[in-house]
Amino acid sequence: MNGENPVLSGPCLCAVFSGTRSPMRGFITPERAERIRSVLAMRQRDLSLVMDNIWNPHNVSAVLRSCDAFGLFRVHLYYTTEKWPELGKKSSASAKKWVERIGHTDAAEMLGVLRESGGQVIRTGFSETAKPLHAFDFTKPTAVILSNEHRGASPELVELVPDELYIPMQGMVQSLNVSVAAAVILYEAHSQRRRAGMLESPDFTPEELEELFLEWSDK
């Protein structure tokens, strides 16, 4: 064998599988390579969500799927009173691989990161000072805090984040499941950014895109 990998070497494989080389897994198909590059070209790194002690694994999985669908590059995980839930392999594996997750336990430190370069931080809620979703400008760098399913926003985040949004509703029930709320918020943000032309060019440099392509090719 002369030290060659019997799976990745040989004229037969090269003739049949003329794809793109991945440094860890060998080759990927041209179709998958194109899909990865097209998705990365639409990823937005200055729009993110913060999961504030969301404990239900089904909700967490659904939020991650929405993040992937609407082109978020990363989410922030603020877990101080709840544990990060174990996610089912089938329901979330296809999404959690493609969305970067950053953990936090210090509210002030996290908000300092999110507010760098003038970024706005908004939390969901229903206080008298809350504004409707469409009143916010999501073309700005933005992080939206999604609150715990039962207790609402963590007290320290309420104290440090005055801006609050709600989703206008016309029914008898005036609240949505947190994962549904995430999808509605991200759709509004995505729509505003699309109308502003923000999705017409990549948010990453060519060098960053190439590095991410190689990383994603091995997932």
C-alpha cells in the first residue's frame, strides 16, 4: 500500500469523484461545495440572538434551525440558572453544526461584547415601554435576547438592557412560543436587510470565506 489511504487514492476514485478536496475528509461533491459557498456568502455576523436560560431542548433546537435558515453566523448562550440542554441528534444536528455558539455567564461582559462598534441589544418582553418589532432598525448591528420560557428575562439583563420589543398579535392569546418568536423576529430582520441590499455582498473577506469553507467542508 506504500502508506496510501486505500479509500482516498487510486485512479478509479479520481475518475468518478472529481470533486473538491477537503483536508480532513478527502473529497466533497461540486454540488456540496457550491452549496457551502453560497450559504457562507449570505451569513450575517452582526445579527445574532442570545438565548437567556432557555431550557427546553425542542425550543433550543428550533431556534438554532431558524438561525441557520435566516443566515445568522453565531448565537450567544447566556446560561446562569439553567443548564444547556442535551439536544437530540436528529432534530438539531443539521442546524447546530452550522451556527457558531458562544457561551456566557457574566451579563455585563457579554453585553460589552455585543455593543462593540455601536451594536444595539434588545430583549423581548411586554412592559409598558416595549416597542413593536417593526419599530426597530435591524440594519444596524443587533443582538436580540430571547427570554426563559417561564420566568422571562434574567433580572440582570432587564437592568442592563432597557430596549424591549414585542411582536404585535391580533388573537386572544398575546404570547408566542420562544422558538416561534425567534423565527418571526429573524424574518423581520432578514426582510429589512434584504430591502437595504445588505445580502447582496458577503459579510466576510475572501480570506475569511475560504477559511470557513475549509472548516465547513469537514463537518
